Amino acid sequence: MIIVITGLPGAGKTTTINEVLKRLDGKIEIISFGTEMMKIVQDRYGIQHRDEIRKKLTPQQIEEVQIEVAKRIHEYANSTSKLILVDTHAAIKTEFGYIPGIHDGMLRNMKISAFVYITTKYEEIMLRRVRDATRYRDEEDKVEISLHNEMNLAVLSSCSIQTGAPVKIIVNRDGELEKAVNELENYILKWMEQK
């Protein structure tokens, strides 16, 4: 079973997922879509950092790699009894405009049970991005973050319509990480009961 978890850069998606992993270790597995893409693009295109993917590759190159990764994840999910959480982005801001981080080519190659969208207030996202020195994030103001958020929700709505998989939205406010972690954990446990 695969649950895709997305969120704006700086919304705390990966932090929330990692906290849930500590609680459910052995029952779930996290696959970072970007990390899996890096395994391909380092050799194929000479990409050295994840944030270079969206800056140096064309939309067609990105889509080809996304489909390849989706197939690999699907094959792996079929070989394990663990619930798989795929950490990825719904819409990716590139030099060409926003491109889907999840699209029909991926949906055809990866059976997804549900989507989770982690978000928070725009001001909190801006502050978190400034504090995260590990990434090369674009500087965006409140309007740009709002537009990116709307693009993410549009992509997730389309994916939900195509697959019938629900979209769960979790708000990860500053100082309330535990609440977001509890909400995600409980949601995952509901899905595990369906297995």
C-alpha cells in the first residue's frame, strides 16, 4: 500500500514523516521520491544536488525520471508487507513554470491509496526556509507561496479525481509538531487496518 505525502517546501513534511517513522518503525517505510530521482540523474545528467533537478533538467527529462522512479516504487511496494510513505512534491517550480510532481504517467505506474498534504501559514513557511541551510530554496514572498500552494492543491485534486484516492490535509503550525505527527500517525493506522 502506498500513501503519497506532499507539502510546500518548508511546511515540515519531512520532519513530520520522520517523527511518525520513529513511532511506527518496522510497520512503515519512507521513500523519498527526490532521493530516488537523484540515483538516476547523478549518472545520467551529472546533477549533484536535489534542487538542481528542477533548475537544470527540462520538463520532459524530469517526467521520464519520475515515471522510472514510480515503476521502481510500485515494484518494491508489491514485494513488501510494509505500508509505503512516498515523500514528494505535488507541483514543482521550475524555470519553465510549475510542473506536476505527480502526474498521470506516475499514477498509471504506481497504485496510490491516499494523498496527504502538509501545510501551514505562509509566514511560518518563509521563516522555516530561511532557517534551513541544507537546501537551496527559492526566495518567495507570501503571494508566490500562496500561488505554489494553489498549484499543489490543483495537482492533488486532479490526482484524487483520476485515482479515487482521498486527500487528507494536515496543518503543521509552529510549536504544534506533535499535533501534526499524531494526526498523520492516526491516519496511517486507519489505512493499516484496511490491509
